[in-house]
Amino acid sequence: MNIIVPMAGRGSRLRPHTLSIPKPLIPVGGKPIVHRLVEDIAEVCAEPIQQIAFVIGDFGKEVEEELLAVAAKLGAKGSIHYQHEPLGTAHAVLCASEHLEGPVVVAFADTLFKANFTIKPEDDGILWVKQIDDPSAFGVVQLNADGIITDFVEKPKEFVSDLAMIGIYFFRDGGWLRKELQYLLDNKVVKGGEYQLPDALRRMTEGGCAFKPGEVIEWLDCGNKEATVETNQRVLAFDYERQKNMVSTSAIIQDSVIIPPCYIGENVHISNSVVGPHVSIGAGSNIKETVIVNSMVQQQAKLSQLVVKNTMIGSHTELNGKAVDASFGDYSSVSW
């Protein structure tokens, strides 16, 4: 099984955090979004992951090395591919064309999910979907009486389905997908100036590919600050059910209360503080005389005499002395 992860966008809705790091590498519950994504995919795959291809922009060598390390941690070989122009989802997937062979999962790295289905070897294809109340802002799928997907409708103005595509797809025959993607480019099949993956899916459906919906029980968005903080809350709850203790043994906690679920990274120092519930604190951070609830603090941050709630705080940030509900990017320094 190969996985292709298009992630060339910078995530403008999550600024200022994405000014210094691509959104898929922002830690949620102490682990980068893209790392959690491929772990979740591996859980629904019946066979091991051999290759993870990351399609990126010009993110720099350090980011590329981190992505390759993510693949290695899952026992897979990683590779880096580039989308130099924003030409659409179909074009992004085709940038890793050499890995479009055999069973393939395509996963756009801006969402997380929880599911209880398993990919079967006989499945032609599976599209991860979530039943939603208002489908007008999403791409949805239509099914026939046998539960097979017959069409893909982008942002329907009138109700046609409430099963929204969340951006993760399985193909038993990656070569077939590659052929249809190339067809779109060769024949300039564009919408809004971009090559769109659903157009390739529709051609495969018309050619006899039986796509099925794989309905997820949780669809966790990381599109903006509010959604990412909420996703951090849900991820911590899931992780706590599995492992209970998420406090690093190297963390120093003095005269403080930790209310689970919380993730406390390596070499964190917490003193005279109340942390939790639903808080993640990255490695090397220092928390002093502070109350933190439902928030994300990244690596090497320093917080003192604060009340923090529903907040994202970037790496190497220093904050002192006032209650906040905010979003601070990396290397911020604020005192009141």
C-alpha cells in the first residue's frame, strides 16, 4: 500500500502559526497533524504501508527531513515531490505519479478522522465520508440502491446528499487513477482554472469502478484556530482512553495540578500552576503561576502569571501577566 499526501498549501486560515511551519506539521496533542493522519490511515488498512509520498511546496530541507522521519516511524519509505503551482487537487496527486500503482490511498493533510471500517482487498475504491447537517459547503457523493457511489457533486445548492467527502480516498488500482488524472491535464479539463480530483473519480465511475463510502465517526478539522483547538481536545480524549498517562517522565511538575486529559512533552517545567483539561504542552516549555484550559502550547514556550483558555501558543513564545483567549505564532513575546 502506498499513501500520497498532497500538502503544498501553507494554510493561510491558521496564520500566524503557518508563517513558520506548514499546517500539517503543527503538533496536535503532541504529534504533527500529518503524522496522526497516516497513523489513522494505517489503522484501516489491511496491509502494511510501503511508501508515503509527500507533495509539498518550497518548505525547506528541515521540513522535508521531518516528513521523511514521519514515514520512517511508520516503517515506510518516504519521498518528497513538489507542486510548484497551485493547479488543483488532481494536479497535486499527479505530482507523485510514480507512486500511483497498485493499492493507493490519497489523503489531503488538513483533516483528521476516526473510523471503524477496514479496507478490504476486493474493494475497488473507498471514499471517506461524513454525514453532515449542511452539505451545501462541501463536495458530496450520491449512492445507488446498492450503496455504490454514482456521482460527485460540489457544494450543491439543492439537497442531493448529506455524505460529505473529507479528502481521503482509497484506490485498488493506482495506475487507473494515474491514467485518468493525466487525461484531465492532456485535455485541459479544468474548473475554476484548476484540475479537480472529482473529475477523475467521475471518469473512473463511468468506466466501471465501484467506489463505496467509508463513513467516519469523527471528522476533525484543523482549518483555523478555533477548529484546531477543538480538534486538540478530541485527540487528547481519544489518546487518554488508550494510554491514560500522557505526561513525559522527564517533565518536572512542582506544586501544580494536572487535570487530564493533557499531553505534557519532554523536559517541560510546570510550577504553581493548574493545567487542564484538554491541554497539550510541547517539549521544553516552562509554565509558571498560570492556569491553562483547553489550549495548545508548542515547544520552548514560556508562560508566567496567566489565565489561558481556548488558545494556540506557538513555539519559543514568551507571555506574561494577563488572561487570554488568543492565537500567538512562533517567537512572539508579549508582556502586560
